Amino acid sequence: MPKDGGIGASTKRREDIRFLTGRGVYTDDLNLHGQTFAVFCRSTVAHGKIVSIDTSATEAMPGVLAVFTGEDFKDVGGNPAGWLINSRDGTPMREPKRPVLAHGKVRHVGDAYAAVVAETYAQAKDAAEQLAADTVIDELPAIVDMKAAVADPSNRVHDEIPDNLCFDWGWIEDNRAAVDEVFKSAPHVTTLELVNNRLVPNAMEPRASIGEYFPGTGDYKLTTTSQNPHLTRLLIAAFVMGIPENKLQVVAPDVGGGFGSKIYHYGEEAVVLAAAKKLKRPVRWTAERSESFLSDAHGRDHVTKIELACEKDGTFLAFRTETLANVGAYLSNFSTATPTFLHGTLMAGPYKVPKVYVNVKTVFTNTAPVDAYRGAGRPEATFSLERVIDKMCRELGLDQFEVRRKNFITPDMYPYTTPVGLVYDTGNYHATLDKALEMTDLAGFEARAAEAKSRGKLRGLGLSTWIEACGIAPSNLVGVLGSRVGLYDAATVRVNATGNISVMTGAHSHGQGHETVFAQIVAEKLGVDANSVEIVHGDTAKIPFGMGSYGSRSLAVCGSAIDRAMGKIIAKGKKIAAHMLEAAEGDIEFKDGTFSVAGTDKAKTFGEIAFSAYVPHNYPLETLEPGLEETAFYDPGNFTYPAGAYLCEVEVDPDTGKVQVVAFHCADDFGNIMNPLIVEGQVHGGVGQGIGQALCENTSYDENGQLTSASFMDYAMPRADDVPFYNVDYSCQTPCTHNPLGVKGCGEAGAIGSPPAVVNAVIDALHRGGYDHVTHIDMPVSPARVWAAMQKH
Amino acid sequence: MYNFDFVKPATLDEAVAALGGEDAQPLSGGQTLLPSMKQRLNAPGVLISLTGIAALKGVKLEGRTLVIGAATPHAVVATEAASVYPALAALAGGIGDPAVRNRGTIGGSLANNDPSACYPAAALGSGATIVTNTREIAADDFFTGMFETALEQGEIITAVKFPVPEKAAYLKFQQPASRFALTGAYVAKYQDGVRVAITGASEGGVFRWTEAEEALNRSFTAEALNGLSLPAEGMMGDLHGTPAYRAHLCAVMTRRAVTAAG
């Protein structure tokens, strides 16, 4: 039994009390003396030349304080890509400058080309409307379709990039010829062309930023919706604005969801800072929902051809993929890593496939930038693999479960080096598959299908056996692969004089539950009450330099930093205890919050040691500094490799094509579990988003580059009645071998593993209903698409 | 949203007078008008609220006719019409979400005549009479096209009279995002015949499917509709469904409505 409030306890999330009672403090909740309001002018055309912007009428309007255009920022730096990718021929990727405000050209609908700051929001809104009317933009042909973009050298998103290609990446290029050879002689090849649909993140809280400038000190402060305040500070300071890092404080207070979209630095943040300096007043901006749709970094958007070469018995010989990945109009900060090293490296799945080759061409288009979104690259890899395996099983008449078992890496093979450059440290994929099958009552499926048929419904069963690499990432490894940043994290454990504890973390919580689970870990390790532990995050003035939260890294990386800092606290506490107890340091034991001399009843409590550290009257001052505060940085030795088996059951209404997910079983291996309640919540949320991608969410640009799904009237978010009651299990645990907590990431698992399970289930249902001509339906598998697929007899 | 003036009269006469002013627009539940104003797509100078007029509210039975005040919210219809005209009550209870149902009104919905709205199907399918401050208009004459009605400038719907049928049902297939009707079928059987109204499908807005009505007059069963279909031509096509899909759904939803009506 886990200790109450300690590791393994299903402690309810302490932060939920303020979130659920409306007492959270989000960026837009802040009201500052003398504040002003910024509104952005955004392009209504996908592609156009900015001919002129006449600011004179706008500047004369009531309440208007300042007008900014791209011209005002032409001499500052661009918002950079964080990862350098080289093409197959060795040439570096094309990196067009991403300006703070569009300059010369606008490149997607929603591209901000000017900003107005006024005394009130309404005045700023009116002024922005006037400025838009006084702006002349010559519309150019929109580049929307990726295949057309690379085929037509005359029409360019960026004038200096003739084929709209950012890079043409091969992974691993040296294996290309050998993989091609396998395909030439393979007994069976299954080919599938598919689309991984573009998604709009739609965090509940839209992006918001407040810039402040303090003329007395020359300091800046940015309060913003960020998943990683230090990374945002670094990007603004070192690349865009040239503000010294130590003169810029970045605060990310309560943040209402990010899912990746709030990792990145956006131009609006630079504008509110520049405007605050100019006006010597706070400048605030909060995105409207329509702005979020048009200008947040979107996710996914791959077009892929995947081929599977195998024996007639289903033994995998090779995978080969060709992908076009849309980066949109500009390179967002991690846009080049997502379709490459977060995607290609996962293309072996949990399988002992000997040969894999991945080709990704990344394409500029006149659409919103695309970057990492919950799962980031791994959902794309998993969807391609699990769909093509499902198709192969149907083509060869093989049992889908046996084919997975035959090809799984076995527990005796770790550490296992994949042909795509990763080393899996541990896992047991047979165990999670067996568990999922037990949960789903496979033997009872035919009876369930028959009962569904009596109601006129087609029932289907879909499987996905997924793996992902998260807890990003080893800095030296990602450095070799092109990352321009390190990916460690940091924590400071400050034991206060009265014995309570403040823990400052680099990880940022925007819904994950850090304030609860980190406190549980500290309580367990230091033997204190979890309620005496406060987790502090989201403010560069308070926390050590950490890299923030994304890539399911908070627990695996920052949790490890906390663990390491606590180790230092305990080591120092032993020195203090040794002095106070007049014993040798080596004889001091620490257990359950008590320092004791081994084999005796002489002991000091944790609180006594803390008090002594700050009131050092009886203290080894000659050899030990007072105080009890330690900082640790932790750079992971490897990714963590959570894996699992997901089984989905759907019912298809053959009259309308509507798909209902009626059961969803998740058997996951996340290593050691710190808080089961939070893990379950993360899986629920991830699977919900995966079902949203699979069935509902359709980001649609028309041929003119207009986003035709730019509101919730047309963009279908999954709702409660779209998802089933989830059946989640995490009892299959192979602890991570290289982090001190033995944990793997769980935040993205659901979004990675679930979409192919849903689509496989739909295809299964249609085949069982006699529609065996349907080999694939692109996501979202909407009623209209299912019905259309059924018609093509 | 742009600035506007707001008037909330207590009587119909005051409202009619106020609507005679320049740039005035009636506001009922505001579930379409207010979002479009917030997006600056609509900018009336004066809003005349109708929800303070007691005479425009309420549900009452007069003989075999259910009379619903134009400013009655959907949630009230869902509750108060349930025993008398359950199909209509169920339709009202299925519009939007609780917030929409407690603000949105029947008069507002009919005057707006959104091609995907539910109430136009009920009115046309029931052969209702739309009562205004100046006249009575048969539903067959009221809906004149997508977002268009027979209402004159300044004319206010005051009530809607629904003859209560022997049996009826409304089945809608929801658009996945908005949950409006991607296609909805309202079927009502009266002593003098069956009426079938389809919403969400046609580029012309709500319409009667007369072939289905004739078939159902012969036999009020789902089977009677076998072989009947509507042409894709003239149907709406968008992200959520092609014209062919909508034409198909018209038949599916009509059959299901007949079955549900019993």
C-alpha cells in the first residue's frame, strides 16, 4: 500500500481546487495599472505582397497610442527553428526568416502584419479595422497542396526557395539501398497511402501575453501562455529582440492547456514587449478564438506512402516510407524535429524488423505553421505502421494478434538497438497485448457483434500496439542530430527554516498535475507531509533554468532533477546530523524523515536538521555552509520508451456511416507509477484527443488557402458523447532503467496509440458487414467519408 | 462588437414603434445575432429586445392547436409542450445546449430561417401558422429560401400555431461540429394527410418532400418509402457532407422518423 500522499498514492490534484472554483490566475486575469491593449491586423489572404500600409488615419483615432508594422521589426532577428536538419545530399535545410510581423509579404491567412495599441480594447479593435482598410495587399496565388507546391517552381512561399522544399531527409540514408533490395525480393509487399490529418490544438485558454517595461532598471517582464518560460526567454533574448537574458523575466502563470502549441515563441510576445518599452506602460493581448484557429501552430499534416515487406507468414522484413510533411508558411521552433527525429526514429515500432528506411520531404505552404502537437511525430509513425500491418494481415489472411506476437521484440533482447537509431532500454510488449486481450474479452466479441447486428449496427475490433520515445531528451544525442538546445531539466529544493519545503522546477504545469505529483515524490523521499511541500514553477525569476514541459518529459526529466536535488539535501542533512549527534557521517542513516545513528536510538528529525541549518548555533560551520537548499540539473541518459496495446471496439451505422466508439481498452507500460489517478487522467485525455483526430477533427484549407474549418461550428472537437468509458490498465510495468524513479512518460501515449486502433476497428466493422472493398479511410473518419467509402462497390 | 443602442419595450406596440426607427433590428434570444455582432459581421444601430413582452411568451392549448408565444425559449417548449405535442417538445429539447435552449426562442429561429435549424422543419412539417403583428402566414408560404422568409421589414412574429397531429416525430442527423441538423426529417400524420419536412439538406432551406408524403398517405410505414429518393442536385455540399450524402440522409432520416412516430 502506498503511503498517503506518497509515491504511488492516487492523491487528488491539489491544483484542481483553484481551477474548478474559478480561482486560477491566468494571463488574461491580470489587470495592471496603466495597461493598454494590443490588437493585431491579420492577413485575410493566404499569400500576398504588402504594397502599402498607411497608418496616418489609424494613428489619429481616439485612444490610439502606437502602431507597429513589419517595418518596425525588420532589423531585429527572426524567430528561429530549434533543430537543424540536413537533406539527403548533406545540404542544410532552408531557413527563411520568420519576422515578428510580416514584412514584404503575408504568407498565410492569419499572418499578423501590423499591431495597434490603444487605451481600451474597443479602441484598439476599431483602429485595427481602420488600419486593415488602409492596407493594400496584392493577392498572389496560394500554395496549399504539398504535391503542387514541390512541383511548381514558379510559385513560391519564400522567394528564395524555388521548390518550396525545406529539406529532403533520409533516415537512415545509408540503409536506403539495402532496404530497396529487400523490397525487390520480398515474398509479400503491402502498400498503403494515407493522410495524417492536420489538427488545430484548441487549448481551452487562448494564447495571451502582457509586456511590461521598467524604465528605472531597464528590465522587461513578459507574462505569457507558455509551456517553457526559460526557452521563451532564450528565444526572445538571444535570437529575436537582443534583450539581455538577465533583463527579461518571463512568467507563465496558470496556463489552460498547451498540447504543444504553447511551447513556441510567437511574434505577439515580441510586439507587446517592444510596445511596452515604447509606451512605458503595460501592453496586453489575448487571442480571440478565431485568431487561435488561424495563428496557433497546428499539428500533424503528413501525406505518407508506407510499404511493408514480409514473409507469407507475416514476419516483417522491412518498412519503407515516403512522407510529405507540411510545415506551413514559416518554421516554428520545433517544426523541423517533429517530422524527422520524433517520427523517423519510431518507424520500427515495437518490432524486430531488420530494415527500415524513412524519407521525409518537408514543404512550405501558405498555411499556418505546423509544429509538435501532443505526440508530435510519434502518432504519425504509429498510425502508418499500425495501419499497414492491419492491411497486410487482411491481405494475407493472418491473425493480427499472432502477427504482432511473432514480430515483437522479446524481453530477453534489451537493450535493443533498432534500425532507426534508438536503443530501447526495456519493455514487454507481449505482456501488454495479453493484458489488453484479457480486458476486452476477445472470446465474447462475436456475441457482441451479433447483438450489434440485431440492432442494425456493424461492430468491429481494432488493435494498435504502439511504442514511443519520450522524456526528451539526451542533450548530447539530440545535439548530434541537429538540436540547437539542450534538453535537460532542473530543480531547486529549498528546505525552509521551519521545515516546510519549496521546490522550484523547470518543468511547467499547464494541466498535468505537477503540483500534486512532485510533492508526493518529495514527501516520500524526505519523509515529510506532502502538504508541507510547495511546487513553484513558471517564473524565470524564481526557478532554475529548465527546459519546460513537452514530450512527456516533466516526470522523467524534471522529476529526476528533483530526485537528484533531494539526494544532495539528504547528504548534507547527514553531515549536520553527524555533528549534532556526535557521530561519524558514515554512521548516519536517513529513513522516514529521521536521521539516526545506526544501531542506536540517537536521532534527529528532518525538521530539527532544517532548523539547525538556518540557526546554526550547534553546527559544523568550519566545514559546512549553513542553509539547506540544493539545485540539480538532470540530463537523461536516453529517451524513455513507454509502450502498450490498445483495443478499440466500434459500431458503424451502415445507413449513415456514423461511427461510435463503444469500448476502448488500454494496457500501458509506463514503468513505475507515481500517481495512478493522474496517469489515468492523462491516458483518458490522450485517447480522447486520439479519437478526436480519428473521427472528428478536420482542418480544411480550400484551394485559396482559406481555413474553412476556422470555428467550432465547423471544426469538430470530440465531445463527451464521442468517447466511451475508458478501460485503463498500467499494471504491466518494466521500470525505466536509466532514470532514478524508473518512470516513463504517459502524457502523450493516448494520443499516439489510439488513432490506428479506431481506424482499424472501422475497417474491421466494414469488412464484417461485407464492405470488404474498403481498405482505408482517411481521418477524420467522418460519417460522410464512411458512407462514401461504402458506396464504391 | 460595435456600439449599439438597446431598447427593451414591455408591449408589442412599443416594440413595433421602436422598430420603425432607423437601423433598428429586433432581438429575441440572440443566439445567431449576438455571435455575428461579436464577430463584427453584423452592426445594427438599435436592438429592440422582444423578451420583455409578456404577451409574446408562453405555451397554451386552444382546442387541438398549440399556440406558442414567439419569445418562448426552447427549454420552455421542451417542458410545457411535452404532454400535448411530444415530437415538437423533443425537437425543442434537442436544439443546441442548455444555454442555447434557455435563451433561444422559437420566433427568433423561424425569423432567421437557418437552413440547418430544427424549428423550420417543425413548423413546415406541422402546417403551422406563423402569427405576426399584422397577419397570419401559413408555414407553406413563410419559408422563402435560405435565411429568407415572408416577413416584411419591421414585422414581428408574435406566436406560432401548431395543429396537434395524430402522431409525429423529428429525427436529425447531427453535423459533427455544430450539432445543427446535417439533415433532419419532421414527419407528422394528420387526419387529412401526412406532412414531411426536411431541414439541413437543401440549398433552398427547409422543404416538403411531397413524394414521401404521398407514399405515407397510402401507408404510414417506413417500408412505404422504399425506393423513394431525392436527387443530389440542389442539396448543400460542405466539409461535412456532399449533396449526394445529404440526399441519402433525407431518406434515412425520414424512414427513421416514421418508425419513431409509430
